[in-house]
Amino acid sequence: MIEFHPNALCFGREFPANGAPCVVHVDDQRLTIKFESGGSEGWAEEVPFVDLTVSAGGFDHDQLVLKWIGIQGERTLYLKNADVIRAFRRMAPEHVAAPLEQAAEHVRYVRQRRRIVWSLVGGTVFVLLLGLWFGADLLVESAVERIPIEWERKLGESAYKNFLADQEIVKEGAAVSAIEEMTHRLIAQIPDNPYEFEVTVVKSDVVNAFALPGGYVVVFTGLMKKAESGEEVAGVLGHELNHVLQRHGLERMVRQLGFVALVSIVLGDQQGVAGVMKRLGVEFMTLKFGREQETEADMTGLQLLVRAKIDPSGMITFFQRLAEKDEGRMEWLSTHPMSQGRAERLKAEVASMPKMTPTPFTFEWGIVRESLGASLAIGQ
């Protein structure tokens, strides 16, 4: 069986209302129109050029319309295939040349107009999506600005208490004293500080620390045992304090609540949204900061260290050591910058700062680590 590949559509009395698919061939005197008939090769009809009239038509007026009177009555052929149209224009005699050119020009105009319209539609959609993207960021910022510090603190306090309820808190000793000294030195350098920071040491082998909205910070003993100096821990602490100061946690939470909650905040329905956020407060424990937020906390944390006269190189060396765990991971696959990349950015930032003579801490870091049960061999 020969495959049938129509390139035109023909209408006539004996054809279905939606037309009969056909294959059109053009030579120097006529059109040959082949129709499919059951499983056979079908039948053909030849139409001399002299019998044809030409116009533009079709649903979108982007087709050539050929008409003639055949044995079976009036026939109408719609040509949309570009190759067939070009062949027809090359072979057409003079009596159809003028209407053909006029019709072809109309087809070109319609197609060009369609391309322009679709380009405008595509551009409009792109601009709208771009506006929604950046507009959403502006909406989030506006929403966060409308949330009072007191409400933020209550929200953070709720999540903070829920987390600590199941943890072993280190309430006294060398580790707690060291964290208090670091915290006091850093907080003293925060101008117009709106927060009453509360930093808690939690016994855990997790090498981490995290901050909650409102000024609540948790430092795990695993991080303190991993650190080779108090300056390294102070670097992490400065980073977490700046997550609070930049309201990163609150921003992530507002994003997670969705557009309706954002609109409610912006329009002033803060009481209702505050209740929703309080119920969802525990979700702060699983929130991940975006790369821009992590980088901002790195840089502002570094600046805070310098103002507090704490050696910023500790922050850099800590990230360099953590980079060993990042080996083989591509930065763009992570929501956080890789530790090595962070260390390099911090190095560049320190190099651009004025020279500063650090003031040592009063505690002995070896004693702090030993009180936590860490190995006496630094770096273990």
C-alpha cells in the first residue's frame, strides 16, 4: 500500500463537509490533484490553469484558494503548503499572475502579522511573569516590614521552646561562658539593635548552629568541638546573628505561607496572619535559607566580627574545613553556597578591609573543648 501524504484540501458536492484531503502536483500547464480512495492508490483530477481563479482565504486568510468548475460541479482547493504555493506561482500563466500575486501578498501579510502578534503575546507574557517574579519579592519585603518585632519575637519564641523541649541544654560551664563572651562582644557592635538575643548551647554532635526570628540562636556542642578556635565559633555566631538582623527566617516563613497570607499582611490583616504563623512556627526548624541570604549573612557577619575586633580569619578557616565535606558537590545543585566558595568570598572581602588588630578572648579554647569531651588533639 502506497502511503498518502495530503498537502491540500478540496471541497465539492461529492466530498464531506470538512473537505477531502488531497495531493497537489504542479506542472507547466495544469494542476494534478490526487485523492485517496479506500486502500487503493485513489483517483486523480487534472485542472488546466485557464480554468482557475485565485484568491486568499482560509480560516486565518493565510491560504491560496483556487476555484474552478469541473465535471462534478464547482470545486474549491485550499493550498497552505509553502512548496506547492511556490511551485504554483512559478508555473502560473499571466491571466492568474496578478490575482495570484495579490493573494500571495495577502498571505504573506497575514503570516507576518501573526508572527508579530505572537511575538507581542510572548513578550507580554514574559514581562508579566518577570513582573510577578520581582513583584513577589517586593511583596514579601513589604509583608515582612509590616510584621512588628514583638510579633516576630513571639513567633520565634514559640518555635524555640518547642525545639528545646526535647534537647539537653548546657546551662553552665566553660562552653556557656565562652558563648556568652562572644555574644556580648558581637551584640555590643550592633547599632540600634531591636532584638534581645538569646543564645543557647545544646548538647549534640551535630556540627551546626541556627537562628530563629526574634533573636533566638542555638549552638550545638558538636560545632564547638569541631572548631579549632573561639574565633571560628564566633564567625558562625556572627553569621547566625545576622540571619536574625536581616529577618531572613521571617522572610522564608512568609514565602512559605503563600500569596494569600502575603496579601493579608500587606492589607493589614496582621492579627489573623500572626495566628497562622504562630501555629506554623515549628516549621522554622526545617527552613533552608537561600544562597543570597547565606551570602548576605556571611558578609554582614564578617563585618560584625571586624567591628568587634574578633579575628575574621577564624570564620574563613572553619568554612575551609567544612569544604572537605562538600567535595564532589556542584554549587549550583545546592540552595546554600559551598563552604569553599564561601571561604574564597570571605577572603576577598577581608583583603578589601582596613587592617585591624584583633583583641583575644579571655578564655582558653582548649579548656572549652576539653569541657565538652572533645579530643585534646585539635581538629579531631
